[in-house]
Amino acid sequence: MSSPSARLAAIKNHLDQGKLLRRTKMRKVIVCRDLGTDAMGILRACEDIELVVWPENRPCDRTWLLDNVTGAEGVALMLSEKVDDELLDKAGPSLKVISTMSVGYEHVSLPALMKRGVRLGYTPDVLTDAVADVAVLLALMATRNVKATTSIVENGQWPESTWAPFSFCGPQLSSGLLPSLAFPAPGTPGTSSNPSGESTERTVGFLGFGRIAQATLARLVAFGARKFIYTGNPNASASSLQSSSAADIELATKHNLPQNAITRVSIESLAENSDVLFVLAPGGPSTYHIISHELLARMKPTAVLVNASRGSLVDSDALAQALGEGRLWGAGLDVVEGEPKVSSDHPLVKEPRCVILPHIGSATFETRRAMATLTARNVIAGVRGEPMPAELDLTAWT
């Protein structure tokens, strides 16, 4: 048996631990969707955090969020949750951080956050490769008539379809030199690499030239692309255009391209000269419908438009009209304005040369786990007043 003094010491230790636990401040954190085993495990391991988790496998109900957000210090949410004055007022002065599982933040009112001193965490970088993969996938699907050809197989029409020399042909994405079509002179051995052959060099354009665009460029170098143009800021002064900056030259050198292979141009020149135009810019008021009737009218009838950023950048009606009138070869879209409310009778869904994916750019197991983990770490650091792994600098929006 233990001595009376030992028992008293044990009781005192137990009481001291209880006092310590009572002094530990529990920080309320709202989680608007189950973030998966890894991220939720990180959150649940925090002894100073009280989790309130939306229990259903669907977008968080707005009423539930407003009812539960009062007194929260952090909120981890998705693109489907709108962060505005109503939500922030309901949360109250305790709120320190919003952590969104996205690289985009157009669902968040930045002025409202700044007014209240609330920080914003997001998930850049971790989805760069996944989105770049999908951008190239969309370009291939649009150029090679994947929508029309797969429907023939799925609808059982392949056995009845007849092969023809140019059936289902489209523009070639890869660049190079095709063999000459000229017959050799009598008595002259033929050649399969005649330099007078047809060039398939493609000019690849980018509206937006950040991480995802540059990762897409890297993939297209492997397709033989050697000429790239871009518009990083559509409102840039004319004096800064039609030139390769030191960063452009450095990027070209990295990919063993000529120094002038990457050139910044005006948005008008971008539309006029791109064989494939990738839209990879942020959403928001400054880029709303930047792909307009006027810009589409400047594009080549053999060109393809790819949008893997935000649906609001492209005027859907203008794009459908351009495709329907044959003024544009095709389009590949991972995003559509108004998504996910895109019905089967939507003008772009009905277009045979428009391929649409349901916003799956980041949809790999590896990327989504990384995004969820980063979302969790951002909200933990935010409620503790520590540096976040990925915080948007709101001072740039003043």
C-alpha cells in the first residue's frame, strides 16, 4: 500500500492537471465538409480545438452554418460556401481565420475580411500539376473530336459507321514536320523526312501565366511546341508587350527553347495568333467575360479554346455562337459559368465540338489529400495566431 503522503501527492497532481485543462482555451472551429482521414486526424489531434463538423456528404447548409458559426475562431470551407458580411457578422469578433480548400477565393469577400482583420488561408501550388494535366487533356479531347467519337461507340453506332479518309479529323496538337507530299523525281530515292514537308508548328497561347500555365507549358514542350505567347495582365500598358522578359528567357532556357520562344503580347494579339488558347487566370470582376464576342471574333477558325480556371471568364453564349457558326474549331472546358447548374440543354453541352468536364481539375487522390491537409493546417495556425503555411496577402487588395 502507498503511504498517506504518496496518496496526497497523487491527489494534488490530479487536481493540478484539472486546473491546467480548465485553463486551456478551447478554440471553436467549424468544418463545412469532412476533409478525409488525414486532415480530420490532424484537426482532432489538437487538444485546444473544439470541432463542429457539418455531418452530411453534400454542400454545407447555409442555415446550419449561420446557426453554428457564432463564437467560432476558424472556419474551414469549400468553394460552395459564400463568405460575406452576413456570415462574418454572425461569427462575431472571435473569428480569426477563414481557410478555404481551393486556390480560388472569389467566394470570399476580401474587403469584408480586411475590415474585420480576419485572415485567409488557401491551397495554392499543391494542385498545379493536376490542373495542368487536365488542361492538356481538354486540348487533346477538343482537337481530336473525342466527344463525337466516343458517343458513336457508346451508342452502338460503330458497327454501322464507315471509315473515310478524313472522318473525325481535327487539328493536331503536337508540333513538328510531316513528310513531304511531293513525289520524288523518277530514279530518285524517296525520303520520309523531306524538309519541304508540311509544318505542324503550333502557337500556344495563355491567358494568365502563373504556376498552372507554366506547368502546362512544360507538358506541351514534350509535344514539340516551340512557340508560346501569353497575356499575364490584360490591362498592361502597350510598352510592356511584344517582348520577352528576363523571366521568360530563363523559362525558355530551362526547357531548352530558343530565347524568344516565350513572348508577352496584347490580349488582341493573343486571340489572333493562338492555335490553342488556354484560359488559366483568376476569376473575379476584373476578368468577368474577358473571353467575349469581340475576342472570340479575333480567333482563328481552326483554333481551340481551353478553360481550366473559372467559368466566369468565358461568355458562354458568345462561345456557343462562335462554335455553332464555325468560327472556332472547338473548346475544352473544366468550368462553366453558373456551375454546377448546367443542364443537358445548355448551349455548350449541346455543341458537338465542346467537351465539358464537371470541374475535376484537382481531382486526384494525391492532390485532394494535400489540399485537405493544407486547409486543416491553415485553420489550426490561424486560430493560434501563428504563421499559416499558405496565407493570401490581403494587403495587396487595399
